[in-house]
Amino acid sequence: MSVLLDVQELQTRFQVRKGYVYAVNGISFTLEEGETLAVVGESGCGKSVTMLSLVRLLPPAASIENGKVLLRGEDLLELNLRQLRDVRGGEVGMIFQDPMTSLNPFINIGTQMAEPLVYHRGMSKSDALARSAELLEMVGIPDGEARLREYPHQFSGGMRQRVMIAMSMSCEPAVLIADEPTTALDVTIQAQIVDLVKELRDRSGVAVIWITHDLSVVAGIADRVIVMYAGYIVEEAPVDALFEDPRHPYTVGLMGALPSLTGETGTRLTTIGGSPPDLIELPDFCPFHPRCPYAIDRCRKENPMLEPVAEASDRGHRAACWVDIRDVSVSSEAGVAAD
């Protein structure tokens, strides 16, 4: 597979009354054609801001200070607004967290679904509506032609998310960004949405960036995983390598918080003590060290770079940590911040 999207040293910050919030801090990653890349981390770690920065869907207080976003070699950060509109919805589709706030409650579903087809593909309104009905059927909403005349409030949460998926895929984008698309849904519907996105990916070959805080979802959909913390990438690995041999203490903590079907009844889940750092005063040392049970003196002085792990079998596996956590031991409170 060839590289479709190449993000280089992306840095985004927000101007606030107290100064600047350093939300994304010089991160780099690639996305290959047909690949599914999962981006994982706690709320506030920079996942969504990173992906919104790719297509410059940011509020006025935000600014992209540095970096390149190369889609098939073209830097999206250099495009003017008209050129960028052709990319949004055309080359890059997006599924947002809450479809109820993403769909206009005063406009019927058909009109909203037809709009990108008319704008990006030059279809007539009637042809766009016919294609929209087909798309609804494709994502599992029967009687698509009749449902086009209905409004968002007449659909369940899961159905609204299916509408958003159909809209995001309508122009056959090269990249689909799914920003926690199952957060507002119950577990059964979550599984259906994950399966639907996987089916569409396999059918169309679209590359997917799946943003989530739920590692259990990642295991079933991703080829590769990026773990973010405080606006940095702290670990990146193929999905199997990450679950079998995590190398960053933060990743270990996230995995420890996952419930297990085979664990003993009444066993408490591991927690990560403390809170994420204040991104207005971002430290120049490891931002995770106050919560880390493996921290050493160097962690309090220098911020580690994202480097490949030593073993050849871990090709593509990188971590930003001064400590090889396999070679050190911690107390039974591993995952809870040290004093």
C-alpha cells in the first residue's frame, strides 16, 4: 500500500484569556490507502483537534502554527477556502460524535444528503435524491426513498448516525474521519456501527481514521493505533503489537482500565491517578511523569522523543518513554501515579 495522507510536525494552539492552550504539539503520522488508523486517548488529549486541523475545521480562537498535511502530496494547509471546500466532503468525509447536532433539525434528510452530491459531483437534485435513497439502503435504512422526506427527530440515534455515515461516504472520499461516532449510542448499536464502517471500508477501499477513547473498539476495527497524551503521540504500533506488548506507561494504564470477561467478579479496574496536565503551561519534560509509576529523574527534566522500540519484530512500533517498562518493576498499584 502507498501513503495517502502524510502529516508532518502539526502544531495547533488556542488563544484564551490566560495565554495559549497548546492542544497539538508537533505530531507526525501517515495513513496508507485502505488502512484503518485508530487514535486513542483520554478526553482533552488532542485527538479531535488533530483531525479537525487536517481540514481546518477550527474555531476562530484556534490557529495552526506549524506543519504540513499532505493528501496525495498536496498540502491542505496551503489551500485557499474554495479549494478546501472541494476537499471537505469530497476527498475527506467526516462522521461526528453526535448526529443530532450535526444534522439540521429544520431540513429534511433528503435535502441534507443531496447537497454534497450536487456540490461535489455536479448531480441534478433529482439524481442526487435517487442516489441518497440508495445510500440509505446501503447503510441499513429500509424504504430509503420515503425516509428522505423525514426530519432528523424522526430517526433514532443509531439511524441518525447511519445517515451521517451515508452522507460522509456519498462522494466516495479517499479518507473517512470518524470522530468517536459511537459515543452517544448503546453497546448493541455501537457494534452495528463499527461493523457497518468496516463493511464500507472493505467495499470501497476508503482509508479510515477512527478517533476513540475505547480500546475495546480499537481491537476490532484498526490496523494501526496512535496513543495521544497532552497533544503528543506517546505510542504508535500495529494493533496486535500494541495489545500484546504495550511500551508506554500511559498505554498500559488505558489497557488496565478495560473490563475483562475472564476476570474475577468484584475485581477493581486499574485507574490512572491524577489528572492530565494544564496545556496552558505545557512542561518541557515528560507530561505524563506526575501520573507515572515508572518515572525516573530524567522524566522530570526531558521530554522523550517518539522512537522505534529495539526489537526487529516490533517494526513500526514506536514509543516516547525513557524507561523500558519490561525491565523495571512497580508496586501492585501499577497504573496509579506514584507520589
